[in-house]
Amino acid sequence: MLELIREERTVSEVAAEYDVHPTQLQRWKAEALKKLPQLFAKDSNEVEKLKKKHDKEKDELTSKSVQLSVEANWLKKNLASNRTLSERKRW
């Protein structure tokens, strides 16, 4: 198919080499050319889905990171003010 689509060789040459009827090759070429745009459209849709999934995961991780940072700062602040030095060292 690639040879036919690129028009590197004639249909007759390809048919003779691969022992396929020229009419069949022409049908396959027409079908391939007809469906090529759909292949790229699918890829585009898949890329968009993956991008949305990635963005969602990124937002969730950012939110979790901020939450953990706030909690860690709160713990540091409260641990220092509510516990003795020996208790903090033990932890």
C-alpha cells in the first residue's frame, strides 16, 4: 500500500511483485486513502483524553501537596509550643 500511496511504482508493477490483482490493489488503495484522516482524528481524540487525565491528576497532586504543606507547618508550630524538648526529641 505504501508504495502505491507514494506512487513510487505503478499498480501493475506492485501487482506483479506481490501476485495480487491490480483491481484489488486499487480498491485497497482507495480504502486506505479514504480512512487515513480517521486514523489521525482518533489519535487527536486520544491525545486530548490523555491530556485531560494528566491535567486532572496534576491538579489533584498540587492540591494534595498544598494540603500536606499546610498540615506539616501546623504540626511544626503546635508541636514546638505544646511539647517539652525531651518529648519532641523522643518523637
